[in-house]
Amino acid sequence: MITSQDLEGAIRTAFPDLHKVVIEDQSSGCGSKYAVIIVSDAFEGKATLAKHRLVNERLKEQITQMHAFSQKSYTVKQYEALSSNRV
């Protein structure tokens, strides 16, 4: 079982230029299903599929310990634009 703290630590290690991370445990605390939002300039110039592959590659060990993992990966600019549209 992986905890949300374990997952956050792994994300911060995998993406040293991390701007923001949001982790939602969707498994009622059992650590088997997580949804994450990762905001990093490491995604600059990458298409959505390339971003997801990068995350999956860097978090391979953690993902194999989960039943389900979903992600939304944004550059800082994309996240700021998305956030400003919600106001």
C-alpha cells in the first residue's frame, strides 16, 4: 500500500521543478486509487500523451503498487490559464 505522503514525496523527487501537486485519495484511505494534478515546467512543449508517459515512467514503482492512478499534468502557464478561467 502506498500513502498519499509517499506518493507526494515520490512526485517531488521525480519533478524537482514542481510548481504544484494535488493528490486525491479516491480509495477511502486504503491507498489503492489516486488522482493527481502535477504542475511542472518539465512538461513544457510536450503533448498530453508525452506528459503522461513522463509521469508514468518517473513514478513507475509507485504506480505498480496501486489499483488505479489518474493524472492531469500541466505546465505552469497551462495551470494558471485554467485557474483564471474558473474565477
